[in-house]
Amino acid sequence: MKNSLHNNINAWIDEKDLIPGQDWKLEIEIALTRSNIVLICLSNNSISKVGFVQKEIKYALDKFEEYPEGIIYIMPIRLEDCILPFSFERRA
């Protein structure tokens, strides 16, 4: 079930939408593929954390490469003052 934020806007949030026993890697990839817009929240913790969060960001950036120029698919949001990862800079 998706979390409804506003009339026609639904947010898929892994911590709320994954159920025990699901293949979380697959479900995250499916959610990214089905999304119209991906919000990537950046903080000092998220950009320095080792693990699947980095794969999620890279998968979203790779998916973005399939879109025509000028289409907004990824919206990075800085939750605090932090350095923009190189993977964002080279796609800007």
C-alpha cells in the first residue's frame, strides 16, 4: 500500500511499504522503476553511509539516464549542509 500525501500523489517509503519476507532489493528497484519522481534526501550520514543506500542512489541515477533531456526524475534534497556527491555533480 502506498502512503497518500495529497490527492494524486503517492509516496513509496521502504520502511513503511515493505512487509516482512519481501525481497527488499527487488521491491526498491521496482519502486524506483515505477516512480515519476525520486526524491533523494542528502545528509552527511546518507552520503557517507556504506551499504544499499548507495546502490539505491546509483540505480536511480542510472534510471535517470533513460529519460530525455529536460525531464525531472530526480530531485536531490539537502537535509543539512553537505557536499554534493560526485555522482550528482557529473550529471548536473
